[in-house]
Amino acid sequence: MNSTTQRIVFTTEVRGIVRRTPKEEAAQREIMAVALAQPHRRGSDDPRMATPLGRFVEKTWSHKESLYFSGYRAGGDYARDVHAALVARGFKVDGFEPEKLGLVGLPDDPTPAQIAAQQAQIAQLDRAVARANETLVEVHARLPRAMERLCCTLIDPSPYDEDMLRAGLWRLAGHYGLLDRGINSLKAY
């Protein structure tokens, strides 16, 4: 028998059994250490830490797990609505394709019915964004734009906007039905 033992490692990278030598394991640990040392990850392998929204929500509500997930999901839902409205109007947004969103594409020579269907779809998406923005304006007039910067254009928030964004994410979580709306639900953030 060989004096060096090979460990059996189960991974999600490849289905099945992967045997790694100690040299390969050391290389894998080094790669992971470099990835986790990136300043925006702060030592976490959580994929949410790669976005400004994830870092903001983790910093804000890391001590309350239910608020953490509700805030992150509310920001994601808001970004989805804004991006879907942009894509419906013909703008290119990375990761959003009209076909995957169920948006009606127009042929080269559209009929009036096809144009009306597309306009109705755009109006519906615009109303969804407008309702979310109305919820945000209740907190502060600047909040819809600040929320777009955080959730859609992926820009880290300024410290000046953090309280406003925290309140806005909480309101969005209520707007999207992610919170139990108890007697003090809007005071808990």
C-alpha cells in the first residue's frame, strides 16, 4: 500500500467522488483564501456579500436573521421590478432577457394588437415600480433614487443615506409582503 493516503472529498463542483492530493488541497485552500480576502467580502463566502445590497443589509441587520433575509429580498424584488420595466422599454440590462421575463417582443411589422399588448405590459411594469416608489417616498423624497443606486446600479451607499435606506428596505419588505404586519411592524427597523 502507498504511504501517502488520499482523502475522498465530496464537492458540488463535479458529481461523484473527487480525489485530491495534498498539493491540490493546498492550492484549493490558497484560492479560497484569496477569494475570501477580497475587501468587499469581509471574510465571508456568502454570495450576497459580493453586492452592495448584501453588504449593507448584513451590516444593518446581521443580528436579526429574519430582517436580514427580508431586507435583502425586498431590495432584490425592487431591482427586479425596475430592471423589468427598463427591459420592457428596450434597454439592455445584464442578466435580464425579455423572453425570460415573459415580455412580448414585437416582430418587424407589428400589428396594432401586438403594439397594444406590449404597451399594456410596459404600463403594468411601470405601475409596479411606481407603487414601490410611492412606498419609498413616504420615507423620504430622495429614497427612490438612492434605492436604485443601491439595488440596481450596485453602488455602495453613502453613510448619509444609510438610515433612509434602512427604513426604505423595511417599507419595501412590507410592500412586497415579506413581513408579518403586526401592530409595531414598521417601527422595528
